[in-house]
Amino acid sequence: MKRTVMYITVYALLIFFIPFFVVSFYGNMPKPQTELSKNYIKQSETKLGKKPYKIKSYIVSADEVREYELEDYLVGVVGAEMPASFPDEALKAQAVAARTFIISRIMADKGDVSEHKGAAVCTNPAHCKAWKSTEELCAAWGDKAEENLKKIKTAVKATENEIIVYNGEPITAVYYSMSGGKTENAADVWGGEVPYLKSVASGFDENAPNFNSEASFTFDEFKEIILKEAPDAVFGENPAEWFSDAALSEGGGVMSIKIGGVEFKGTKIRTMFSLRSHNFTVAPVGDKIVFKVKGYGHGVGLSQWGSKFLADSGKSYIDILKYYYTGVEVVKQ
Ligand SMILES: [Zn+2]
């Protein structure tokens, strides 16, 4: 009998104290960054106003600034940036990344970006994010117009008002078509450390169409392009000796390479020779200089094809975003 009383007392004490242990244990853990910072909330009230948020965009094709509801504008961005045939979770990841990118642009907007003619964003994909009107999208989709539009609207609606944050602030949610097998550190491509834009493995990108590409130039064509940028470059008899000191990033991109004794950034070479990415090798093959290139785009942040493959393997859009953007949270604002 005594023993029973003792057990009951011990149980009672345990039941009473366990919640205190749990609370005090978790209370001391670092808080997950699931909340928007006070600073952001204050600034967003001024910059974004009340929901539904409005956005001004400079529509390049029409050469005018137009105002849209942000969520409607996003349908045009997602439709222009990602194939509608991609799985729903990839489209949702794209919608949240695009929304975050645009919001961070609005927050930074001082109305002084000359390309924007007073708007916060523009529709030039090389400058901001691509965008197409519903009419343009449907014309391009043909028979599939109704189905595709519904799919994209659903992806935007399902993630309404959701953005990606790091330390409670919206991130610069950059993305591109496919990596060269690993994504790039922002610092290696643009300079400047960004804690959430770190190199991660993205090997499944190799299954994307045209993952490998080549670009060939005759010796004369090649020399002409280089000499235009670097008149001091010296080309000897043996083309194999034109190239030296290639330095690669963690993501596998060419950070720098010497050509004819002159150092170039890999990203600069990409632009000069219109390569699909700066993840390349270059060497003479027969009577040509041949670039062998992997992936498509700058390689920093989210890989769109990688997102497709992750979605195909059962990952959610949150999994995908957290995979490509290190240490972030997705929050509803
Ligand atoms: Zn722009």
C-alpha cells in the first residue's frame, strides 16, 4: 500500500514538473526566424501600404509604367519565368521566390532606377524579372492556354502573401534555369557575402535538357573577341598555351582565367562569347577554340530545373526554397 502511494506521488510530481522542464528547455533554444522583423513591418507599411498590395512596373514592350495588384502581376511573372508544365510545387516555389524578389525591390525602391522610369520593377528579365500579360501568355500556350493559366493562378493563390525571409527580412530571391551540378556562392559570382546564397549540390540538374552545351570559334574569331576587350593579349603559335591559371569556384564556375596572358573573370567571358553559363572549360579542338559549358544562368540561388526534379521526387515548395536558400524561413506577411 505504502509503495503504491509512493508511486502515485512520484507520478504526480513528474506530471506536474515535466511541462516546466519542457518549457524551460525550449525557452532557452534560439527562436526560429519565423517572424518578420519590426523594422520590415514598419517600412512595409510605408512602402507597400495595405493589402492587396499594388505594384508599379515599367512594361518594356509597351514603354509605359502600369499599376497592378501584386498577386495578379505575379501570374505574369511565373508564367513568363517557368514552363507551366512544371509540377505544382515547383511553380509554387517560383511564385514565392518571384514575390519575394519583387517585394525586396519595392522596399529598396527610391524611384531613381533609370531603367524603371519611376516604377519599382521592370519586365526586362536581364534586369528584374520577366513578365508577360495574360494575352501574351495565352497566345504562346495555344490549346493549353486555359489549363496552364489555371495552373499558374492556383500556384500563386496557394502561396498568397508568402515571402522568404532571413533574419526577418525578405531575401534577394535570385534564380536561374539550371546549375552546372552545384549552385554558386553569391560572393564567388558577384562579390559580397550573402549568408543565404551559398553553394549547394544540385546534381539532378544534369537531367535537364541542354545541360551540356558547346560554343566553337575559329582562332581568328576567338582572338578578335579577346583583343577587343584586351588589346594587350598575346597569342603565341600554340593555341593550347593561350589559356592558363583557371580558378574555379566552389560551385564549379570559372572565377578567373588568363587568356593570352590577360586575366578575365569567368562571368565576363560568358558575356563576351554568349555562353549559357560561366561553368565552362575552354581548349583548342582541331582548328577551333571550343567552350564546353554546363548549366544555364548565373547559378546563384534557386535552380528552376532543380526545383522541378525536387518536386518530382515529392518535395514541397517549402522544402525546395529551404534547399536552395540556406537558413531561410517562409512566412505569410
Ligand atoms: Zn528592372
